[in-house]
Amino acid sequence: MKRTRNRQTARGGLMAVMIACFLSGVAFDWWLREVGPPLPAAALLRYKGVVEAGPSDGSTRTSAPDRTPVIKAPGQTPAEEERADPIEELRRRGLRMPIDGAVVDSMKGDFAELRSGTRPHEAIDILAPRFTPIHAVENGTIEKLFVSKAGGNTIYHFDPARRFAYYYAHIDRYAEGLKEGQPVARGDVIAYVGTSGNAPPNTPHLHFAIFVLTTDRQWWKGAAIDPYLVFGRD
């Protein structure tokens, strides 16, 4: 009888843990949609330094350049890894512009502009007519299709080495058949410009961001890079 009660107690404890995990997952998903993405920035990566996320009051602090996330390529020595520059790495790749005909000069300064008075933009906005095709900037994988309060319909696209993520937001609709885990090639049409999320309804545009993934490769975590520094030549 005692053994039976012990088994029942163990089953009850396991059920409680499973319920707690489920509720935690639901709560986390809600948080991501309401106050998490569109841009999962653990830090803002500048060309010559990093501005890290500050205390809960929303302030920021600047850290030394040696805190810059590094990108390890196959065969790199530890010393080479320490000298890696993610912006130069992406420039060498020759990323494709996500919107045909976009003017690079118009992106200058967009990354650092404030939104809602205090929040850095951490991305570029490319104005285009509604339903304009959005192209994958390089080969890779569709890691996550996500709908958030701010970003609306969004795409998180990982590069082949899973070092970088490309983020596309305010999408009207995804390309037909697009799904998570799907390989994409540079230039593939993956979505269409819109005003979903908190975009002004009369200003269709693509909110585009690039970030360096953290070592755990979670799609909502990373250090944001100014795309102008990748597409431009300042």
C-alpha cells in the first residue's frame, strides 16, 4: 500500500513539473510577442565598440571594443578569431539588398535613430510600395516565422554557418509555402512588404536588421549590426 502511495506521489510530482513547464512556455511566448522582438538585441554592435543593454530603466552603457562579439570561421586560430570583424566578414560575402532598387545612402544614420523617444532603432527601414517582393540577402535557413505586436509578421533567417541572423519585419504576407527550417538561396523571394505590427498603415516598408547570434544560437538573442555599414562603404 505504501509503495502504491509513493508511486502516486511521484506521478503527481511529475505531472506538476510538466504543467509548470507548459505554463512557463506559454508565458514566455506571450512575452516575446508583446514586449520581446521585433529585434532580439542583447547588445548594439557598433563598428568600433559595443553599447550593451543597460539596467531595467532602459538606460545604456558603452563598453570597450574588446567586448565585441567575434565570428569564428572554419580553421581560424584563437588569435584570428579575436581579430574577427563581423562587418568586414559580411562585406566580403556581398549580401544582396532585400528590396530591389533600394538606395544605400538613404539608410545612413537610421540604425541609431531613436524610436518612442528613447529606444534606438537598431535596424534600417526600406520604404517600398505594398506587396513589393522581399528577397533573402544570402543563402541560409528560415529559422523562425513569428508574429509580434511590434514587428507584425516577421522572419528570422540564419546564414549557413549560423553566425548571423537576418530579420525582416512589418511583412504583409510570406511567400507561398514558406516554412520554418526551409533552406533559401540568395535572391529568393521570401515575403512581401506591408505594414503589419506597429508600422504606420500609410507607410509600407521593410524593417531589416542584422545581428550576431550568441553561442546558444537562439533566434531572439544577438548583437545588432548597422546594415548600412555592411551595404555601404563608410
